[in-house]
Amino acid sequence: MSVPESGSVKSRMRFAQWLLTTETASGPPIHAAECAECDETSAGADNWEGPQVWCLQHAGRTGHTLFRVTVTGYFRASMQEVL
Ligand SMILES: [Zn+2]
């Protein structure tokens, strides 16, 4: 985009179709849990087993029973076609 001295604005627009896919080359999705009642968190893991065991052990040790869970992964956007 450029602004000529006359004050008008020129712009060029193009339209494209994009595709969003799951990206695994940057690493597997990381599963984790954190206690909703204190700041403790589980270690990250490639699956739910470790965080689930951590939740049960944390509940048994503290009496805290609510957990926030996350899966962190990657999406890759790629341009498919310029329209
Ligand atoms: Zn807790």
C-alpha cells in the first residue's frame, strides 16, 4: 500500500484459499493438567495417562478435585490457490 502526495490511498488486494492442517513435524501434541484450586501443574506428556495419574495423586494429597486440562499442538496454514 502506498500513499501518494495527493492524499489518496492505493492498495492491491488478492484473494486466496488457505488450508489448515495438523502439524506433527514440530513435535507431538503435549497433554497437561493443572489444578484449578492451586498453581501446581503436571508434567507435559505425549498422551493423557501421565497427567491423569498426576490429577489423582494430587487429589489424594491435597483434596483438590478440579483440574484444567490442555492439549498443545501445532496447525500449519498453507496457501492452496490464488483466486
Ligand atoms: Zn491443587
